[in-house]
Amino acid sequence: MTLTVRQFPCLSDNYGFIIRDDASGQTACIDTPDAGAVLAALKTESWGLDFILNTHWHPDHAGGNAEIKAATGAMIVGPAEVTRIAPLDRTVADGDTVDLGETRFEVIGCGGHTLGHITYFDDADRIAFVGDTLFAMGCGRVFEGTAEQMWTSLQRLAALPDETTVYCAHEYTASNARFALSVDKDSVVKARTEAVFAARQRGEPTVPTTIGLEKATNPFLRAPLLATAGGRDYEAFGAIRSAKDNFRG
């Protein structure tokens, strides 16, 4: 089976994604950061839309739900927290599955950025849509959960196969790379940051990434290795996350 993914920039630094199960022709968008941009992408591909798959409730992820549903009739699927700003047709949580034609997504609970945040993982194609939990060389801010919850969520993603292609929702990588250089002197990290800066100078996206690359170069996944004192792994993560929150590099 094959899942076709079309990625496009929208808003100030978001990425939108429309996807198609090639066997059945069924389509979905991952989140709705900008209704106009999503609808334009569908028009470019000459696709209809069967599903909206939300990762969490924030307006730059679910704010376009109503407009896109009105235009396409798509079924809205997501965690219960999305009802804070928009109705859902189907509520999903950790352990559920969502079928897009012959593509089956496993729903992975990834609370921390928001309490109900989820990831959609297509095991057959090794593709994960992670919203704002994991970024290229970064991770989401811990707005609603705790450092321990976010660390647990990141470890769930890190346990996916290394070759998993990771589609994260923002182009934050240059900023994340500057922070990584401030806390991690590993030569592989340095090489990646140089590649990131060069790609951004050329106007190229740094998304998608892979689980293997993030495990090797993401300071949030490497937090226990970077800790300057003993303690639990999630405490090391919390220290790195706090440092990033206050980073002005």
C-alpha cells in the first residue's frame, strides 16, 4: 500500500498536509491550520476530502475545521479536546485506529503540549504525523501537561522504527538548531545544524525528518545524555525544556 503526502507552508510557520490512500483514493488533511491553504492544495491535486484528522485543539491545528467541513463534507476525527473550539464527528484516543481506505493509522496518545494531543502512525508505510509533540531538533512547549508526561510521549515516538518519516507541524528547525548547539557539542549534532542552516538559506523545508535522525541529534530526546547532574530522565528533559523556553539565541 502507498500513502501519498503533499506538504505545503501556511500561516507564519505552519505546515499543512493533505494525504491520499492510493489504493482507494480516499483523502484526508492532517489538522486545519489555514482553511484557504488546505482547500487550495486540494484543488491543485484535484482531490476531494473524506477526513479531517486533528492532532490537538489549538487554533492553528483545528481552527479551519468548520470552513473545510462546510466546503467538502469531510468527517472530522480527533481527540475529545478539539471540541473546545469545534465539533467532532468521531472522537479517538490512544489505542484507537483510523482507516483511510487501506491505510490504517494507529492513534498514539502524546499528552504534554496539550493533555489530549495524539499522533497518527501508519505502520505499513512508516509515517507519523506528530503535530506539535516532536519537531525537527525540538519538541513542543509543555503548555498543559508536565515534563514527565511530555518525556513519556517523546519516548513513545522514539520507540517507533528509526526509518519512520516524521511530519511535524512547524518550521522551527533553525531556531531549534541554534539551541541544540548551545547545549550539545556532539559532532553529529553540529553537522546537522550546518545542514539545517544551509537548507533554510536556500529556502528549503527541513520537514519531514525521521525518528532515527531525531534520536541522534534532537537535544530533547538526548536530554539524559546532556544532564549535568543525576536524576530521573524526565527531570533532565524538563531542565532542557526550561532552558529552551528561556533561550534567546
